[in-house]
Amino acid sequence: MTYPAGYRYTKTHEWIAAEGGKGKVGLTDYAQDHLGDITFVELPEVGRQLKRGEVFSVVESVKAASDCYSPAGGRVVAVNQKLEGEPDLINRDPHGEGWIFELELADPAELDALMDVETYSRFAAEEGEKG
Amino acid sequence: MTSQLEAGRRPEPLIFEMSSPGRIAYSLPALDVPDRPVEECLPAGALRRTAPELPEVSEVDVVRHFTRLSQIQHGVDIGFYPLGSCTMKYNPKVNEDMASLPGLAGVHPYFPEELVQGALELLYRMERYLCEIGGVSRVSLQPAAGAHGELTGLLMFRAYHADRGENRTRILIPDSAHGTNPASAIVCGYQTVEVPSDHRGGVDIEALKRLMGPDVAGLMLTNPNTLGLFDENMATVAEIVHSQGGLLYYDGANANAIMGIARPGDTGFDVVHFNLHKTFATPHGGGGPGSGPVGAVAKLEPYLPAPLVDADGDRYRLAYDRPRSIGRVKSFYGNFLVVVKAYAYIRSMGAEGLLRVSEDAVLNANYLMRKLAEHFHLPYDRHCKHECVVSGVWQKDRHGVRTLDMAKRLLDYGFHAPTIYFPLIVPECLMVEPTETESRQTLDAFAGTMAHIAGEAESDPDLVKGAPHTTPVKRLDEALAARKPNLRWRPE
């Protein structure tokens, strides 16, 4: 699996792509592969304040319902409405069209604590090997 | 010519699709009362404008339809059903006979107490048995199933803390827990906090110490847990939670492993539920209803649902005078006839028999685990209790065959699939619970079939990925079914 350079990654397999004080958030290819076919995404409300590590969404797949954790703190400024009709966008294009919401970052420095693409690629590969 | 067996392997149409205009399955006798138009008998608002579109079929159509449906079913009376954490043991038919006795099947909940002394005595004795098995002081038989028991237990936690003037807001739940635990806690108004498992599959003690605090109402624990493992640190877990004023809830889903061996009340639990439809051999999985009695140790006893059955000498009565009770959680006295079946089971097994049940359930699971471990990854390599968890990661990584595919392939060989993809902490897992009621021959046949499927995953992965091939309907599109559910028949 390959992951986009420039994104930042969490240990709970979310990504954030930041630009100009805002960041789009989604699930990684590793996460969608382990979840299996996604059937429902609970989108956060626009305007909601999130803390770093707070649950922003529940994603349901044919296997399980899983909490998703915000990679950073801030205010939700947009959500991907397309996921309501096509939750499988996350399976098909996890790092692009399958984004879940956009965050106005409270503190862009928080992203420094997250993994870069090299570190995350190694982390995900090791998680996969643990089985 | 198709044989009857093949006929039973075809998909069965809905009874609506078999409808033919004017065909009827009944003939009413001649009217022997004055004929009056329905408009005179019912107010206009209660009358429908169009006739309901009921299926028009003959009696033989109905009988054949439901007989054919029964032939394409699977259940414990047809074959092995190793659905982990569900305890799909055989349900002895004598239990049904007892529940059919007119003196029990015919009682009405509004009968005065003096006319139902036998039924009340049965409830009283059943409570005493469950107290003995669980190591608790009183038990309510009201809750209708396991998750209902969880909600009842958590409402009791809440009432207990409220009595002490404490407002505790969080419930700790291990990451291996049944999904009903966090669901029950949320319904009860608590926030849930996940406790990780350690490398041995038990509660991570250091994490528990870190997460426990004065705002925690309690910990919900299944022991043995969903990995089929008994928590070796149970005493430490109880000490950590109790020392900070928290309570312990015992999820009884896996109690089939411990009867006569370990009592939850003795190992630190404050509130305990039992699943009569699992451990005590009453039907479930479509044949229910369930029954989820809740027991409490002395300090939680005042909060149990009312009424309980009390005995004054040899007279039994419904005791409503329980001022600190959380109140009623179910109409009347729970699913009474399910309690009767479980009572019959306990009486026919006896104390020695129930101990033997748990011993054999554990022996069967360990036997099967060792056989399966020859072909599947065993994530926690230690003795299990009543169920074992193996993983299909080897088959997925080497041959692209997922656990879901292998579970579907089992259907071709006449077995119900085990629980899959649960517990969530083991990727590609299969959770296998054979129960004590299966013979060594059945266990060998299942293990042999699993070995055969592992071989197929290697030699012919597409065969497994396309399974099932011999069932009335083939591979269903689960994602489509979840995304666009089609749940009812509509006329063209």
C-alpha cells in the first residue's frame, strides 16, 4: 500500500491533509482494507468543535462499527456529503474522494506530533504483520 | 426428476409471490348471527379504503411453503452450530415438555397468589439456584435477555452511586467486550472508556490503573472473555476498581465455562447477569425468546428490580416493598416459560451435571483449538475455556482468501459458520464455541472440514472465494444489503 506524501497520519489510521490553516481528514488505505466494505458513515456536524483524539465519526462496515478519532483539534467547516449516498468512496479512494470532513485547525503545530508518510508506512506494515 | 433433497436446495419464493387470485385456504361456516354492514360496526376512521393485499393461497400451498422453508434451515437440531459466544448447545426436549404442562403454560399473570403457589415456588427456587451458581445474594428473573440484563445492572450501578451522593459518569469496557456492553452503557447515559488488552489477552493492568478514577462508575467484564480466556488477574482487577469506589459488572455470556468451578460473586463482581438461553439450554437464535436474569451481591441487592418472590414459611408471595429498587424492567415476571425450561435443565443436570457441562465445554474447545491450530494462526497460544479464537491471516496473506470466504465455504459442508471478525482485536478471526453437547466425532468432522478448506484455499482459492455453491441462495452482497436494505415485499 502507498500513502500520499505531505499528509500526516495517526496511529489509529486517520490522515489529515493540511493547507492554509485547514485540513481535510479521512481514513487510510490500511484502515479501509481492514474494515472491509463500508456501509455507513456518520458525518460530524458542521460547526462542531473537536479536540485532538476525540471521536468524530462512526464508520460501519460489513465487519464492524468503528470509532474514528480526530487527528487534531479545531472546528468542523465542511463534511463530504457524497459519503451519505456512496460510503464505499472510502474503499475506492480513501486518500482522495473518500475524505470525511474538513477541519479549521485550532493549532497547526499539533500536526507535528503526527507521523509523516515514511513513519506511517512502516507503522502500518508492522501492524499488518502483527496479524 | 429432482429429488426431494434437491428441491430443498432451491430458493423458496415469498408466499406473496405464490399468490393466485381467488385461491383460499379456508371455508367459513354459515353465518349464524344477523348480517350487518361493517360500516355500522366500526367508526369511519378505523375502516381501510382498500383491501389488504394478503397472499391468496390454498392450505396445501401454505403447508408446503413452510415445510420447504424448514428444510432449508440450519439449527442445533440439524447440525453443528459453533457460533462463538452464543453457546448454541443442544436444547433437551424434556424442557419443552415441562414448559407445556398445563399448570405452568396455562397460568395467567393476574391470577391471585394463592392460585399460583407452584409457579411462584418455581421462580423462588430458580432464584436460589442462580444465587448458588453465581455467588450472589438475590436474583431478578425479569430481564428478557443479556443486553437487557446489562442495562438493568447499569441502572443499579447508577442508583447505588446516587444513594451515596456521587455522580460518576464513565464506564470502563475492555476492547475485547461484546458490542452490547458499550451500547448498554450509552443507553444508561454513561460515557464509555475502552481498556486495552495485554499480550496474554487479559485486561491490561497498567492501563486499568491509569483509566480508573473517582468519576468511573464501574467496569464491565466478560470472564472468560471473548478470546475464550479466563482473566488471570481477576483479583487485581477487582481491587483496582473497588479501591476507588467503582463497581464490577459480570457479563454472563460465557458462563458456560465456569459453572461449579468459579462464582462471579466470589471473584469480586457486584452485579451478574445470566443468559438462560445460552448457559441453561433454552432455545435461541430464532427460537427464543431469551431470558437474562440479573443477580447482585448484598450491597447492590436493594436496587434489584421489583417484585422479587419471597417465601414466608411454605407460602410464596410477590414482594413489591423494595423502596430502593430501580423498579420494574419487564412486564410481569420476565419470560416465565423460558425460566421454566431453564429450571427443568438445572433440575435434570443437578450440581454434578452442571460442573460436568463446564468441564466438557472447556475440554471440547481445547481439543478443537489444537486441531485447528495445525492449519490456522493461533493468536493467543494458551489453554482456552469454552471457546477458542483462531485467525485466517495465513490464508489471507498467502492466498488472498479471507475468513469470510472460508466461513461461507463451511456452509457447503453442512456446518453453521463460527462467529467471524469478532472479537475486534484479532484480524480475520474465527471464534469457535463447540459446547459440551458435541461428540468427539462431530468435533473431528468439523476440524477435518476446516483443514480441507485450508487446503482448498491453497489449491483452488477461487473455489473458496465463490462459496457457498450448494446452498439455496449463493453469495449474498452484504454491502449492498446494508447500504440499500430491501426489507419488505411490495405489490408490482
